[in-house]
Amino acid sequence: MARSHEFALPKDNGCVAIQSGRAYRVDSPPANGLVVPRVAREVERVLERFAVDAGASHEAPIGVWFRPGIFGHHRVGRAADIYAVGGVGLDAWKARWDVAMARARDAPDAARCAAILCAARRDNLGWRLYKALQCHGRWSQPHGYPIQLFGPWTRSEGPWKYISDFLLRAHRDHIHLAK
């Protein structure tokens, strides 16, 4: 996966790279996932749970790709951006999700609609990752701001559905999280 930009944090800031787990593998260069230790631990914990729930194992881990952010809390290592899971970009996972949701809406009956929704929830690793981060992560919520978990599914899934169009567009191809 190509890097759109590079950003290096100062060496003395105490940041560490997000590490691979037993059921997931960090495919991006270590510098792409530099965060403070408490963010690394939280991301690693949720990624492991997500990967195990998705059926991954030590023998067949799910790959995750980070890219460094350039604004705000990225500069102090409090945020991470995930751009791909399972070798597929989050924008492609979202496009697949949208196709499945359109098929479900057009289904001839409730049983077919339910089957389409069940398959999409089972097979779409992007959506599954977003939901795992939403349900199992403890992300920051600065006073007056939404919970710091944004991505392609934010408007439909939350946790903060009323984000601006600008913020939604800015996170259409990745998942941003901060602690």
C-alpha cells in the first residue's frame, strides 16, 4: 500500500509502534502507527478481539495497515488512522457495504433482506473492524467534541452520527481513533 505522506514524531515523545498480535498482523511500516503506549495498548487489545471474532488465528492473521496522521492529536501520539484491513482499503470495504445495503433494500422479501444483511455483517471486515472499535474501545471525547472514532460508517453506525459533512468526507477512506 502506498504512503500518501510521511510524518515523524520527535524521538523523545515516548511513542511506540502498534504491534502485531496473535490473530492480526500490522502490515504497514512501524513508523505509520506511532502512538503513546496507552493508545497502542488499547488499539492492540481491540484489534486482537476483532481478529479472533472474525476467525483469524496465529496461523492466518488479518492484516491491518496504518498511515500516520498530520493534524491535532496525531502530533502528540494520541491518535491512529487505519486505512486497510485484510489487504483491502476501508473505502473499498465501504463501497462493498453500500452495495449490500442497496441489495437488501431491494430484496423481494424480508427473509432475503435478512440473509443479505447477515452475509454483509459476517463478510465485511471493514464494517466488523469499525463495530469492534466502537463496541470494545475506550476512545476520548474531549469536552464539546464527539467521541474520537470516525470512519466511513460514522453517519450510519455512530457513535456520534451528527458529524459535519467535512469531517465525514475527511474520514471516508480510513478509521480515525484517539484516546
